[in-house]
Amino acid sequence: MYYAIISEDVDNSLPLRQQARPAHLERLQVLKAEGRLLVAGPHPAIDTPEPGEAGFTGSLVIAEFDSLDAAQSWADADPYVAAGVYQKVTVKPFKPVLP
């Protein structure tokens, strides 16, 4: 089943994100290689795909896991969590309907 991992950043998270980004992306690449990643990306803090110094306010990952517990464990082990980027992470079941 798919699960949505919805994360909210702490204020001024950009320096923390930049430091942990390679390890964060490496984990996402593993999901992609396994065919389990539906979509992943950050939420820009301003209305542009390249927010520059404004940074980001959070992230969304939708990926396939065996269970809610497995998705939560994966989310808890995110390098952004360890680096203090996220102030809140919510994991919910997700049902793709379209396209």
C-alpha cells in the first residue's frame, strides 16, 4: 500500500536541509530503484519552484510500504529528522486514484 509522509520544517531550515540533503536523497533513490516511490519533493516557502534563500516549509513523500508501521519507521529514520529539519512528520495511508 502507498503512504503519504507529510513533513513540516522548523523555521529557517535551509542550512539544515543543505547539510543533510545528500543522505536524504540517497534514501529516496533506493525507494525509486525498488519501484516503490510514487512522488517526492519539498514545499517551497514562496510561490516559485526555486525559492532561493526563502527555502522550504516541508516535504511530501508518497511511497509503497508493507504497513503503516514500516512507513513510520522509514520516516523516523530520515536524515532530515536527525538533522532537526522537521518539526512534525505525519504518515497516512494513501490511495492513488488519478491519473
